[in-house]
Amino acid sequence: MPEEGSSDENAELVLRFAAGDQSAARTLTERLAPAIVRQAWRILGDREEAEDVAQEVMMKLWRQAGTWRVGEAKVTTWIYRVTQNLCIDRLRRRRPTTDFDKIAEPEDERPSVFQTIATEERNKALAAEIDQLPERQREALLLRHFEEFSNPAIAERLDCTVEAVESLLARARRQLAKRLSRNEERFDDV
């Protein structure tokens, strides 16, 4: 889930709500609920159910507010995990209960052993090339593409401007593309 407001602001709002400030609850809900709905909608594929999950997540946060300990977990990280878990629970409840003897054996759709080996080799090559990037480029790339942070959130994390993040990402992608194309040429020669 991308960062919505700084973690300090979100934690402060939770603490203010716990102290009885209803406007803090409204602000936090306006700030975080849209991202919760988007995450739940992607997982569940149902807008109405996603909105129900968002309400449930926010209710859990309000119940947690009185015991929230600043610095232990980011509010957005906690919300991401709770949303994920609630969606998984809902998906499990959707499973139909049927007579398993009447169900045909599904075809094995797993990739072949050769496809699996090729994918593992590509992933190893990619990981090795990412490790070779300069530290800030590597960090920006990992935050953007693996952690799914927004550029402003990355800029905050790396203590730089959004433009600097965009530059780091562009350079990292160019270097990776160049290095990986060389690797592909080596594999083609074999």
C-alpha cells in the first residue's frame, strides 16, 4: 500500500482519536480509506465488498487506537496487513462446499521443469544485476518495484527530491536493461 501521509502524522492522528478527537478519525479515514478500498478491490474484485473491508479495517484501527505504540509499526503497514488478512478470510469463505468425489481432477497448469529452471535462472540473473547497481539506485528500484512505494514516499525515505528519485530510477532501469541484454546474448551463444 503506498504511503498516504507520513507515518508520524498517521500515528499522531491515531493517538489524537484515542484521546477523543473525532476530527482526527475523519482525517485519518479520508486519508487511508481510499487506499484500503483499492487494495481490497484488487484482491476481491468486488467494489461493495472492498468498501465493507475498508470499514472493518478502520473499526479495527479505532479499537486499537488506545493501545497504539508509536514507533513499533507504521499505521499504513498495519493497515496493509489487516486489509490483506481480511480479504484472504473473505476469499476462504467464498469457497463452495461441494461433494469432492464429483469434481473432475484439474489439469496440471504448473510450468514445466524446464520453464521453472529458466525462470529461476532469469530471476537469479536479475537479482545479481540489481545487487550490482549503486546503492541509492538499487534502493530506489527496490522500493518502487518490489515494495510499490510512490515516488514521493521514496523521496521521503531516501531524503531527496522526487526528481532525484525519478533520475535514480531511470538510471537504474537503463543499467539493468543494458546488463540483462548482454546476459541474454550470452545465453543465445550457448
